[in-house]
Amino acid sequence: MATDQDQARIAELRRLINHHNHRYYVLDSPEISDTRYDALFRELQDLESAHPGLVIPDSPTQRVGAPPLDEFGTVAHREPLLSLAKAFSLTEFVAWQKRAERLLNGQTFDMVCELKMDGLAVALTYEDGRLVTGATRGDGYQGEDVTLNLRTVRSIPLALPPEGRFPHRFEVRGEVFLTKAGFKRLNEERAAQGLPLFANPRNAGAGSVRQLDSRITASRPLDIHIYGLGWAEGGDIPSTHWETLYMLRSLGFKLSYHSARVETAEDVEVFYRRWLEGRDELPYEADGVVVKVDSLALQVELGTVAREPRWAVAYKFPAVQATTQLLDIGINVGRTGSLNPYAILEPVSVGGVTIRQAALHNEEDIRRKDIRIGDTVIVQRAGEVIPEVVGPVVSLRTGREREFLVPSRCSACGTPVVRPEGEVMSRCPNAACPAQALERLRHFVGRGAMDIDRVGTKLCQALFEAGLVKDVAHFYLLTKENFLTLERMADKSAEKVLTSIRRSKGRPLSRLLFALGILHVGEEVADVLAAHFGNMDGLMWASQEELSAIPSIGPKIAGSVAAFFREVGNRSIIDKLRLAGVSMEQPKAGTAAKLQLSGLEIVITGQLESMTRVQAEVRVRELGGAVGSGVTRRTTHVVAGANPGSKVERARTLGTTVIGEEEFIRLMEESR
Ligand code: IVH
């Protein structure tokens, strides 16, 4: 028999654990350590197993999932779960706003902007403060009863605070999702177990909620954001959507922190742009912004048409994923001889850009993801990076797909390829391979390297094919006459190209080192080497041991640098560059440019006016500073251009200095 004392302790433990769950899962702000929490949890588990009669379904110990079902029951939605009209541009958004105003006889209205989460829509019904049903959207009128599964999601309250004021029965709606980190973790676990991977967090989240065995759901790191009230009876509700959100938050529901009440289309655009740029920093996937009419009375007046409410619109971010056919796998020979496979795709539009090719990383990756030629594949484009193949849609296989076989010979020169042990790709070992040579030229003239304006891929190829440029030193031997032999090259443009080439001679040693394309020498390593030696000669004669002794230069880099300079061909290229007048020096502190930014770590966000982001980053490195991609405690300055995004906010939270473009330029110029 349980004593009164046991019963009281059980009640107290449940209250405490619910409180700490809310702090941890909903507010992201725990008050006690994990160990302390685990101790409370275990104490409750022990008491409950000693007194099974006292276990109630709402006890925090019961979020573990129940034995599998044969199938889900169905739930008829009392109010349909509608979809949303979409806008793909500001013009389309304004058209939505104007139409709503017209329908309201010219009345304007406040709006609420929310992030559009990319997950699975669910409806949760509460009766007397207890979660009674959790359902998927289904066809909008009938959904699947996934109550058991949703009960395992820690950020969904099973019971509302007894002192809270809420209607007798009501339904909240929200989006269940996996965070990007949770998704990554889940896929890593699956890869380790040899299970097929999920293509994206959305599929993984939806798959997790629609599990017949809720113990599986319980093991997945699911989260929820509530975005509104479905219906309510037996109690008052606020008169605006904004206040409703407040009420729901005060009842312990988890809502996004990033909602805003706004007045004008300009405000909406600012919100939209902020998150379009900042979406990569969100811990979860968002695919747009939902804009809602704030007044619930006006919402009713506007009503619904077809299956969409007229009082809300989804202002979508450009899509980042699409599916298409993998027609073939091609091979690019990189500048270091690596055989880089790439996907040749049935053209598909991803976020307004037509994609015909996508990265496939390496052979190992193709094998691991089991990508086969002929597969329907998911392609993804994120920000500025090259589109990539995420994986195959296995369910759409016809049986005619074939496995990719790595060619045994280099596609450019026919040399048998090698795959060094422990490496994920094959390599063409022929240093004279023309494909490698061309890649080296392209790299040399590129941004961050010698940055030769007007000399791009096409011109490199033309010069290479005409036999005018065989190695990087030949760029500096070109004459106007040489250019005039090329197709479509007129007098004026030839002169301009020659000027750019000439200008590049003065680049600091760090750029030249990077441009040479030495294996394992990226921009940062090049900076370190140039700063350490100050000139090419010191570096060229340095032994591997000497190189290894430099802080931040490991044995792999040291070995590769030493090997590069041992090679006679490479030495002769450097001699030719020197003769052509290419600088072999790193400007020193105190002379042309002091390393004014050394010791600083700078994060650049938003668009700058007077330079591109890459140019700015290169400048920072040239001045001895480090460039960070995210704002951390090490960041000393955040440079905010136009439409800066959430990095500035993070900087403010951390108390990091935020400067504008002008101040940034001043900071760099003080170094002269
Ligand atoms: S409101 C009638 N707000 O988007 C309006 N929906 O196309 C009901 N979604 O699957 C939706 N985030 O689950 C609303 N902040 C948000 C949302 C959101 C994501 C989903 C919703 C539904 C789809 C509607």
C-alpha cells in the first residue's frame, strides 16, 4: 500500500519534472543539471514501479511509447485543416494583401508574420487541460490518430498548468519537426546500422510521427511549434491572433520566438528577407513566412475559399530541393588529379534556377547513399554552394538502374587510376595530365587566388587549347598578338585582359601560394606560410621538419609543401613567375600594410556596397585577421552590410562589437 507520503512525493515529483521539462524542451533554458533531473526522474520511476496502481497516463514517465498498433484510427477534424495560398514574390504578396483589403471594403489590417516550418501539421485537442487527441492533417477533413506517438514528444504538454485559464475544450495546431542537428544524428545512427537514410528533416520527422510503434517515435528527437488555435469551446479566447499566441505560450505550449506583429507590406518584406538570409542559422528547416491577418473578427469576415483561408498566405522562400532523374555520372579531373564524380541530371528547376549538374562528392559517398544511374534523385541547393545530390528515391526504382563503376583509366589522359589506401576517391597519377593542367590554370586565376579579372573558365580553356598557356607562368608571357589569334577577342578586350594580368603580379605571396594549388594548402594555410617566411625563397628551401615546426602546420601539410617544392617542374614554374615580375614577397607589418587585423576574428554578414564578401574576406586575411563563418565568443567584430540577418542579433546577445561597412573600411585603412 502506498502511504500518503508516497502519494504526495509522487505528485510533487511529477510537478517538478513537468516544470523542468518545460524549462528544457519548451523554453530551452534548463534550471537544473541533467544529473539532477535524471535523479528526480529515477525517483519517480522507482516509486511508480513500487506502486503500479498510482501510474497515470499523464505522468512524465509515460512518454516512452506503447506497443505497436496494426494501423492508425482516423480522427474527423471538427474544423478542417486547410492549406495556404502561396506567394513567391513581394508583388504576389501585395496582391494578396490588396485583395483582402478590397474584400474588407478598404479596411487595412495588422498582420502577424511567422516562420513557415517545414514539418508535419498536427492538431492537438485538450479537454479540461489534458491532451486527449493528437492527429495528423490527413486530407484536411480526416487525419490519422497519432495520439500515442505525439505523447512522446517532450515539448507537447500532456497536461496544462492547473492554475492556467483555458477553454474547457480546444484544439491547437502546430508543426512537428526534427531539428537539423537531430536529423543529422538520426541519419548517422542509421548509416551506422546500415539502414536507408532519410532525404531531409521533413521526411524524417513525418516518418517518425507516422510510426505504428510509438516507442520508435519516442526515440526520435522530435520537436513542435504551435502556431494557432483550431477551435475552442467553453471559455474565452482573445480577439487577435497575436494575443492568442501569448495565451498559448503562457499555457506552456512551445511557440517560435521569431514571430512579429507588423503593419505594412514593407515590414513583411523586412521580416521575409531577414529570414531568407538567416534561414541557414535556424536550427530547423523553414520554407517561408506565413502572414496572417491579426484580428480574428476580420479572419472570420474574410473566410475561406476552396481549401485555403483568405486571411493567411505563405510567402515562400525559393525551393531548395527537387527530384529529378540521374541520367549519368560524369568525371571531372581536379587539379590534384582527383577523379571527381558529378551528376548529369534531367534539367530541373530548384529555387528558380535550372540545374543540369550536381555534385556527388566522391565514390565512397555514392556507394554509401546507394545512388544508381537512372535513379530518381533528390537534388538540393543551399545558398551559394554548388547543388548536390542528396540521395535516391528508392521507392521509385524500376529495376533498370545501374551501379556506377569508377573508370579504371583517367578520362582525360588514359593513365590507369590509383586509389591510395584510406582515401575516398581515385586519382590520376599523371602530373602532366591535361585535365589537371587546365584545372590548375582555372584555380590560379580565380578569386582568392591571383584574382585575374576577365580571365575565366572559357578563356583559360581557349588559351590552353591554343597551346598558348600550358602552365600558370605562361599567363605572364602573353602578348596582345597572342590574344588576337583567339576567336572573338578584339583589340580593346585583349588590352583589358593584359592589364588585369599585369595587375595580378603585385599580389602578396599568400595569394600566390594559394594560387599554385599545392595539395592541402588552402587560403588559411597559405596565409600562415606567407606570414612565417615572408618570401618565396625561405619557403622553397624549408625542410619538412622546419615546416612542421610552424604552429598550425601539421605533418600532412608539411609533407605536401615540401614535396611540391622538391619537384623540378614546380621550381621552374616559380622561376618563370619570378622572371615575369610576379611578386614573391609578403608585405610586412609596418610597411605597405601592417597586419592591422591580426588577432581579430571578423564575421561579415549582409551585402557590402563597395566590395563583395569574398573580397572583404580576402582583405581581412591579408591584414592578418581571421574570418569566421558564425558568431562565437571568439568573434571580435561583426561587419553588418545591408540586410544583415540574425548574426547581428547573436552578436548583440554575446556583446560582440558590430560595425558598419564604413567603419570596417576605416579599420582596414588604419593599417596604411
Ligand atoms: S497556419 C489555415 N502557420 O503549412 C492556415 N501553417 O500550407 C493554417 N505551417 O501543413 C496554417 N508553419 O502545418 C500556419 N506558422 C505557420 C506554419 C504553418 C508551417 C504548415 C502547416 C500546413 C502548411 C499549410
